[in-house]
Amino acid sequence: MKRVMLIGGGTGGHVVPLMAVAEELQEQAGLQDIELELKAIGSGDFLKKECAEIGINCILITAPKWRRYFSLAN
């Protein structure tokens, strides 16, 4: 069994390419009779929704913005 962890999330600009890679990996694994386990880790409900559509387990994490200036929010 091959295991792949996909990392990304937040907006569509990050999630859509990640899902395209996941779908291609699933397709290639099916063609070559490889057992494949995909998991995604990242932030945002958009990632969760997209993973559910193609059948990938999704682990949501909190990933706030890193401010490159002094801020108590860091």
C-alpha cells in the first residue's frame, strides 16, 4: 500500500490544484493496480468539502496568518 499526505488549504487557489493532483494519483493507482491511501491536511471548510467530493480523508488544522511585523496576534 502506498500512502500520500497532501498538504494545503485555505482558498481555492491552493485547494483546486491539490485536488487535481489527488485525482490524478487515484487514476494512476487504479491503472497500475496500486493500493493507494490519500489523506489531506490543511485549513478551511473548502478543503473539507472538496476532499469529501473525491473520497479523501481530511484532517483540519488551525493555520493562522503569520504576520511579518510586530503583532500580538502572532
